[in-house]
Amino acid sequence: MRSTFMGLEASKRGIFTQQSGLYTVGHNISNAKTEGYTRQRVNMEATRGFPTAGLQTPKTVGHIGTGVQAGSIQRIRDEFTDRQYRQETNRLGYWDTRAKEIEQIEAIMHEPSDFGLNEAFKLFWQSMQDVADKPTDLSARTVAIERAKHLADSFNYMDKQIRQVQANSAMQAKTTVDEANSILSQIANLNHQIMKIEPNGYVPNDLYDARDVLVDRLNEIIPVTTERVPSGGNANEVAEGSLTVYFKKADNTKVKLVEGKEASTLSIGDAGKDIDAQGSPKFFEKMEITGVEAATINYGDFEANKGELISLINVFGHSTNQGLIPELLTKLDTMAATFVEEFNKVHKAGFTLAMDGQPSVAGADFFTGTTAQDIQIAATLLDNPKAIAASSAEGQEGNGANAILLANMQHKAFKGTNNGTIQSFYQGVTGRLGVDGQEAVRSAKDSAVLQLSIANRRASVSSVSLDEEMTNMITFQQAYNANARMITVVDETLDKIINGMGRVGL
């Protein structure tokens, strides 16, 4: 015979289960604006029917239901969308970082403008033309010397500021690696907590969310893949387990970064150290991984155009003088060296003004130095405008023929500048930088748009909808009330059986 109190138990389970639903709705609503929060759902399931199978079980017309229970509280995620989001985050991290770095360099070169190197050249050529027109005019010669100093200073300033951007990029790369190490450590710590909780049958959804936020950020820095590992024990079927994190190499092989509660440490050594000192700076050579799995990551092991770290490496330099800034500095040095060599060659073929009762003499070097960093006006010309070799013949004071040759060098092509003029070579350098900048900005915008589209798709699955939660809240509330009413009905029935039966005739 079935129990008279069976209805009470079924309704009691219903009340408890609907309470769990209401608590979960409240948790979702409270975290509607929490970054990285994933909405949660109570997985309700019917309890085992009565009677259970067995020889001694009573015979009934059918299997009688015994109510409902909350099997688990699960967060709603789409792993495929997560992978898409992280892959696009790789690309956005690369292009956004590159666009910002190029923007800094463009701000230094600021071309076209009234203050850049191109303008300094124009003013210098103009001053040499003025000397050619008035070879005996000391004021024209003085202006030419001042503009030559300004031109040399422009080279020096540009070289110094670009090297500072390079140093900042190297420092940012090391800071980025430090952040990656911190993230790896936090993921391992969350794994440890999850591995202690899950074997007891609990599902720590909020810890999963915190871990996923870290994985999202890690993918902005370097490309990683993940793999779930069950915790074992009495883990719930919806438990996600610990997360093993791998660094994904260009050849699709993987290096383990996090396993369980253990995390690896990344290091890029002394890249960028002493980058402002004379001589060759220390460029990126390799990234060392120690800890869970030891490995050496060379430049070629990084996936192209993925992550902030490789973007910074591509800017400050790698291998032997490779990278955006090293190549730019090399071009500036080539330009400065070609200009100094060719200008000095023509200047030394001319003759100076007679100085302090002494006859005119052959011209000397106008500029010194071989790079953009050390180009200077020669000490013999400082405060000595008569030393400009404007004449093409000794003793001919009014002869400005050599100054004309010097001024016309602005139109002459040189082998050292790819058979172009000095300024056309520089315009090519700035033009190439502008194209790189446009490509980076455009690619960053494209990636941002695509990432936003994927993020919206992910949010449509995982984020909290207040309208939906209000609907669920009403549903659970009404179900709770109905179960409570059912208990009242059963109570009244029991009251009739207990207090009303056996009283016939009374």
C-alpha cells in the first residue's frame, strides 16, 4: 500500500526545487552587469518513480511519480563561439598594438608638416641657393650654417625619439610577459580550487567564469589552446574540470603552460636592454618557458599576426636588425650617410672666401658623422660662415658656382638612396610607414568589428537577459505557490483521514 504522506514529499521536493530556481534567477539578475559572468540554469529532473523494481514491491496500476529535484546548476556556454572569439582576440591584440606603436613613430616623423626632416631639407637647400646668389654675403652664409645645424639636429632628434619608442616597446613587451605569467599563475590557482570542489559533487560556475576571463585576456597576449581534464571523484556530469593551457606554435605543435595547479613561467631575457646606448641594441632572440614543460620559443615559432607580444617584437626588433624600428633606423642611417658623403664630396671641390687676410682655400668636410645619430656640422664651419666653399675657383670671391652645385644636389639621384634623391628616398620611407599604419588601423578595425559580432553572438547565449529572468522568476514563483497549495490540499486530506474517519454516528 502506498504511503498517505507520499504527496507531501513530492510537493516538498517541488518547493525546494523551485526555490533553487528562484535563487539562481536572483544570482543571474544580481550579476547582469558583471564582466565575464555567464548566466546559470537549474537542470531539473524527475525523481525516481514509485514503486522501485523488486519481487516484494507492491503492485500498482502504473509507476507513480515522486516529484522533481535539481540535478545541477549549470552555466550556459557555447564552446565553439568561445574558440572563435579567442581566435579573433589573437588578431585584434596584434593589429591594435601595432597600430598604436606606428602612431607613436608617425607622431615623431610628423610628415608632411612645417617642422619635420623634409622641411629642414627644404630650408637648407634654399639657404644654399641664397649663398649661390650672394656668395660674398656673410648673412646668407650664416643662415646656411644655422639651417645646416637645424638639419643635423632634426636627424639626431628623430633617431633619438624613435630609439625611445623602441626602448618603450621592449619594456612593454617584458611587462606583457609579466602579465602573462600572472595570468598563468591565476589560472593554475583557480584550477586548484576547482579540483578540490568538484569531487564533492559541486559545480563552481563562478570560478569557471573567472578562469574564462583570464583565458580571454591571455589570448590577447599570445595564442593559446585549452583542454579540459575531469576532476574525478563524485564530480557532477556538468562539471568542467581543470583546464590545461597550451602555447600554440606556428607548426601547430603545443607547449604546455598550465597543468592542474602548476603553471609555467615565460621569459624573453634582455630584449631591448641598453637600447639607447651606442652600438647595436639587444633584440629579441627567444622566449624561454620553464615549469610544467620546458621549451625554447624562437621567433619563427610564433604564429604570424597573433597576439600583442609578437606585435611588440615585430616593432622593437628580432634576430639581426629585423623589425619595424630597426629597419626604419637603418634607412635613416643610410640616408644620413649618403647625404654626408655626397655633400662633402661636392663641398670639398670648391673654395672658401678669403679669411682674415688669408687667401681662399679648398673646402673641407661640411658635415661629420655616418649615421642619423651622430651627424653634425663640421667644427670648422661653426661660427665661421666664410668656410663655406661656394666658389668653384680659388680667389674668385663672387663665384657661386660650387654653391649652385650644392643647392642642386636636392635634385640629384644617388646609388645609396636606391637611385633616388635624398628627399624622395625619405618620402618613400615615410610613405611606407604611412601604408603600414593604415594597414594596421584597418586590420584592427576589421578585427574589432568581427570580434564584436562574435561577442554579441556569445552574449546572446551566455549573458543575462533581464526580460528572460523576469519570466523565469514568475514561472518559478507560480510553481512554488502551486506546490505550497498542493501541500495544503494533502494536509486537509490527512486531517479528514486522521480526525474524521471512525466517527460514524458521532
